[in-house]
Amino acid sequence: MKILRGTAVALLTAGLLFMFFRGIEITRVWGHIRNVHPGYLILFAVGLLVQQWLRGYRWAILLRPRKATIRTLTLMNFTLIGFLINSLLPGRLGEPARGILVARKEQFNAAHGLASVVLERLIDAIVVVSLFLLTLIFLPENLTGPLESMRITAAIALPLFLAAIIVFYLINRPGGSAWISRQILRLVKLVPSRHRERISGALLHFVEGLRVNLGTLEFIKLILSSFSIWLVVVPTYWLLFRPLGIEASLLEALLYYCILAMAASIPTPGMAGSLDAGSRMALVSILGADPNRAVAYTLVMHVLLILVLVTAGFFALTAEGVKLKGIRHIREET
């Protein structure tokens, strides 16, 4: 089974990389890369590290009901360790691993660490899709065909995603979880009786998993930090467009970044192929960039992303006293 899965991932990665490099001129790509001033690279690196600090801050909010004294820097380090593991080992092991590792260090239940990571990913998915839909609505009228048709869908879908945030808030209010549970039990009566118990059990378990006992102020901090995680780096991605000759507004850069984030969720090693093909598609098809400039930008961005975060991940390993050799055994706990 592992061989089949590994072969499938390898073929997917190869296919996406073929799409990324197809039809480009290497000399022109290299010429564009050489024009990038180091100052843009430094700004991009700083933006990435600020984003990781915000991730640590947001994670601390989610874990506060379990342990109130975890430092943001500690959680930033474990976030970086998770990225490092994802870059070195197959199967996106870094996400569950960081939840288990931080639970071990801070001495609380590993299940709570894993649950916090799952909740992070769920919140990120809602935030990214909401930003994507919101950007589509506010972009200028002269959009390409696919984006114009997606704008109509966005106007309908965006309230649903914003409603998901409200439901999450209600679940964490006194009595809110019980009220949501009652509504679920009423709704499942519409389901055929043979499936009713299984579906209601799964939904009620899901609702219980969303309960993190946050007060209103903590909830506001959680939502603001979740949006900030994605918005804080958009200006650095946008500024990096300039030396590579890609014309785009800040709003278009946000649309590009949302597409990039969704493409990066495809589980390829180090985001190879998935991030690259998604970036080229967004830059060429949506922003109208020259393919050679799009590939040059993507290569610079992807190399910086890996170089900065993997290097920081190795520093984080040392700071937290984590050994890579022991991480392989974590798979048995997930």
C-alpha cells in the first residue's frame, strides 16, 4: 500500500512539474531571476517569519483552555518544526507531529494537541476560502471568463462561510453547543432512519471537537489573528512581483495568494509541483503574466519559502530539544 501511495504521489508531482516547466525558455527565466534585488528577498523572508509568529500566537489561543502558560515563541518553534517535517518526510506527518510534540513538552494530553491542529486547519480553510470569495466580489469588472462566472458563485457562497464562523462562535458560548446539538438532532430526522444514528453521532462529535471554551474577547483575537496570518504576507508577495515585471494590484495579489494556498494543500513533498503549477496557472491565466516571468517568480518564491522556513525549522529543533530520529515513531501515534 505504501509503495502504491508513494508511486501515486511521485507521478502526481512529476505531472505537475511538467505542467509548470512546459514551454518556457530557461535563459529568459534565469535573466528575470538575476534582476531581483536582495532587498526584496529579505522583505519576503521577514514576512514569512512574521506569519509563523502569528501562527504561534493563534495556536496559543486555541490551547489556552488546556494550558494557559505556553509561550508564543514555543508554539512558533513547533509550527516551524511541523513545516520542516512536512518538507523532509512524506505523508504530511508534520501536522500531527507538532501537535503531539508540543503536548509532550508542555505535559498535556496529546489528543488535545492533535485536536488543536485539526481545528487550525479547519479555521484556515474557512478563512482562505472566505478571502478568495471576498476578493472575487471586489475585483474590477473586467475579469476573465472563468473569474466572472465565479464572482456570481462567490456572492452566494461567501455568506455560508461567514455563517460557519458565527456557528463556531455559538458553539463556544454558554448553552450554544447544546442549542446547535438540538438543531442537528432535528435536522437528521429528515435522513432515512437506517443512517440517522451514524450521521447524528458524527455531527455531534464534530460539534464537540469545536468546543474550545473561548470567551468573546479570546474568540475575537482568534478570528483576527486567523485573518492576519494570511493577510500579513500578501504585501511581500505583491512587492516581489515588481522586480520580475508582473503587473498586479494588491487585491489581485491577495487572489493569487489564496489560489496558491489552496494549491499547496495538495500533498506533494515540499509542495513540489502543487505550489508551482498553481502559481503559474494563477499568474498566467488570471493575472496575465508572461509564462517565463511567472516561472521565474514561482522559483524565487518557492526556494525562499523552503530555504527560510526549513532553516528556521532546524533552529527550532535545537531550541526545543527535539530529535529528528524520534519523529519517525510519531506515525504510530497518529
